[in-house]
Amino acid sequence: MICAVYKSLRKADTYLFIKQKDKFEDVPKSLLDVFGQPKLVMLLPIEKRDHLGFADINKVKAALAEQGFYLQLPPPQINLLKQHLQSNGVS
């Protein structure tokens, strides 16, 4: 299967994987409203891949098969100040 990967122009580091290029029927309208205008990043032969950059390849494949799409959100930001204070015993 070749899936299409789109990035959000509204939400940084947010990507939407769908089964076919420009076929958004399986994606909920509310998600597309928040995601904004999708911008095609690449067509990806997902069956030939063992891993992806940040997403779990097995979760992506399962979501595409079950839902027809997969939404990749950015990892949570680390609060460096909080981490520094905790490492110095300040709560």
C-alpha cells in the first residue's frame, strides 16, 4: 500500500497519513477543520517500511486498515526549567 502523508499548516509537526492521495472521506470533518488545509508531503510505500521517524509503523498500518487514517502529533515539549529545578531538589 502506498499512503499519502500531509502536513498541517496550522499545527506545527502534525501529520496526517491517509490510504490514498486526496481521499479524505475517512477523516472526520472536525479533525480536518482543526488540521487546516492539508499540504502533501510525500507518497510513502508503507508496506515496504520497517520503521518511521517518530510514529510506530505498526500503529500507523493498523490505523490505516481500521480507520483509514493516522494522525501523528508532535511529541510533548519538555519543560526544561521544571526539569532543572527538580534535579536540584526544588519543587
